[in-house]
Amino acid sequence: MGSLALSRVAASDQPAPSLVDEVARVSRQELAPLAAAIDAGSVYPGELLRRLGEIGAWGSHVPQEGPADLRCAIQAMAAIGEVCGATAFMAWCQNTLVWYVANSTNLKLAARFGNGFASGRLLGGTGLSNPMKSFFGIEKLKLKGRKVEGGYIVRGALPWVSNLGPGHYFGTIFEREDEGGIVMFLADCSDPAITLQPCKPFLAMDGTGTYGVQFRDVFVPDELILAEQAAPFVKKIRAGFILLQVGMGLGLIRDCISIMDEVHAPLGHVNRYLPQQPLQFRELHAEFEKEAMALARDPYNTDDSYWRRVVALRLRIGDASVAAAHAAMLHCGARGYLKSHRAQRRLREAYFVAIVTPATKQLRKMLADG
């Protein structure tokens, strides 16, 4: 899918290249045949996600004695995203769930779930779309909880949570009804008081296990609490949450460059009149990758300038994903307009990179608010 045609960052900036190479191989051989069905919603690739977990795709960013390094996780996700944007998104969901558990001070929870999530034996996602919007004054928290003996009772509904299914888990946040702040916890989809409701069909990526989730007085035991005080916890994990999304865009942009390259021989004589060319996106991709690898070395950095760099990078990658996919469609012309051609799928996936939380408009608000 064009990986070899693109310049890569220095080898010293790519830890565990064998893992990234193995993820790329599995993606090309096992994921590529499923991509159209995942996009259409007829397949949820649970077995493939477990397979990727077995080879280490979900565990490379687990902190080792304090420091954490997200570089390999981002590169592996980019290799997946080069083949299928929907699966790259599910990879982000799984990686983010691992990130939550790895940073929790609830040692019992970490011992119970850490290896299961990191190995892919247990799958799940992240229900922080609504909380992330609430932190920046866009929405109010949709889940409420009250303290009871041994845990909390939680009620409310989240409209969209992805990479879910029977036996899956996800991390999310509720507001305490006694004005005791906000609490982050693991939700267990097998709980009979939790209902997964299928969503209306999406423009793309319907096979991502995305549901509306209803909490009908769910008992959340202390053993499933990720953080009793969610605000400082979110501040610690927020850079990683956003940086891990970068892999989705890097992979998609890389494949859009490949699409443009593939039609150069038959159409290059006329495509040269288009304003955006593969070289521009190669240069952008290299710039983004370099910045992502630098930021991914230090996800616990508390400096405000670091945080602004993370937000700015994520914003630029969302914009560039749409631009690259748009250019790929124009370079393909009519052949890209066929449902059988992946160019139109990449364009639909690119819009998701730009609107998934934090969306383009939220990222701009975050930078404007300082």
C-alpha cells in the first residue's frame, strides 16, 4: 500500500520495528480482504483484533517503571490505517482502553484487566466522547452516579461508544449526584443493566461495533473504578488519548499518496494540472510523523506548550486527511467514483478523522481558549 515509497523517520525513532512490520504484514494479508465488509457493516473484526493483540499491537505503550512511549503504538496503528480506517479506529479504542488501565492507581483493577486488554484477549473501547466535550464546555455529562456501599449506582445514556459487543468493556465518566466531583470507571457490557442499542447506519465504518449505551441503575463496584477523582486522571492521560489518534491519520494519508501514485502512469499527463500533488503530501506526512514521534516519547509532559503542540498536530492531521483523500479522488477521476475503488472509502474515512472527538471544531476551540 505504498509504505516503501515513503520516507520514514530514523530507525532510532521507531522502537520495535519488527512489531510494526508484523502488524503491517497481518494488515495486508488478513485485514485487506475484510476492509470493504467492515466499512459496510457486515463484519466486526473481533478475531482479527485478538490476533493483533497476540502479536503485541495493544501492549507496546504500557508504561514501564514510570515512563511511557507511544511511538510504536502509533506506528502500528498507522500500518493498520493504511489498509482500513475503521480498524485503525478500533485499534485506537483498544489502545486507549489499555492506556486507561495502565495509568489507573486501582492496582486490583490493573491486575485483573491489564494483561487481558493488552493481549487482546478482552476487547473494548473508550466512552470519553461526551466527557471530553464536557471538559471544554460543549456538552454536559450524560451519566450520573450516586455512592452506595461498595461502589456506585450509575444511570444515563451515551449515544455512541465503539469497539463494543458482548463481553467487551469500556472506560467512561459519571458525575456524582452528591456534587462529589466526577468518577472514571470501567463499564462491563455483559452487565444486564447495560443495554447496547445499534446505531443508525453511518456514512462509513459501520463495522466498528458502535452502539448507543444505556445505563439503567448499573451497580459499579469499587473494583471497576479507574479513578475516584477523574479530573487529575484525565489530565494525565489526555495527551496519550489524542496522540494515539494520530496513527489513524498517518496511515490514511499514506494510502492516499499510494492511490495517487497508482494512477500516475495512466493519468499523470492530466493530473499534473491538479493543484495538490503526491509530493506535497509526502512532505506533510514526513513532517507529521517526525512531530508525532517527538511528542510520543513524553506523553506525561505537563508543560502547556507541549499540550498545545499535541492539539495542533491532531488538528493538522485531521485537515490533511481530508485534503489527501480529496486529492486522491480527483487524481483517480471516474475510476475512484466506483464503489469498488478504495478511494471513495478513504474519503469517507477521512471525514471521520476530522470529526471524531476531539473534532476539528473542538480542537480549534481548545487552542483558542488557551
